[in-house]
Amino acid sequence: MIKTLEKNRIVDCFANQTYEVPEILKILDSETVTDPENGCFRVMSQKDGDKRVVWSRKVIAEIKAAKQMFLDLISKGMTPYKVGVDGAATSEVMKEFDPIAEEIIFIPVRALAGG
């Protein structure tokens, strides 16, 4: 059974910036395993830790909503990283949305900057 977190549809990007997840996309709790037919954004933040937002890779409306979310998160200063084989994160920054990606990890740019 998939447990969704429908009450709080806001993800914390960083530095008091937030993003409201479109209603058509699902937000999963941290214990739910994603369906292999879904794509998944993992949005990392200091406040929320890791929120997972999923879309069906077979439903055009969900793909469009996920693409828009991808672009919106980048505009808020998040960097998308492609997840490789067996769920291992890569250092490959995604330049454009891939609707068939299994998982994309978003990390705030500020978290990556050295000082």
C-alpha cells in the first residue's frame, strides 16, 4: 500500500523558499517504496530532509506537471542530479527533464557551495 502525504503539499527548497507540489503529483512518505512505473524527485533540504514526489511515466498530465516542477525547482536554486544504476547518486547534473528517469535528486545550490 502506498502511503501518500497529502496534507502538506509544500517542499522546503532552502533559505525559507518553498514550493507547492502540484495536486496531480503524489508525495510519498519516507518508508514507501516507489512503483517501478513511476518517476521520482527526491528534494533534499535542511528542514524536511528528503521529500519524495512521484509521477506516472505513463500519464501525460503527470509528466507535464513533473517537467514544470523540475523547471520551477531549478529556478528556485535547486540542482538536479541523475540517479544511476542501483539507486546510486551520480555527479551528473541534469540539463533537461527526462520523463523516463527513475529518480532525480534535487539539492540546494547553496548546500554545494564551498566557503
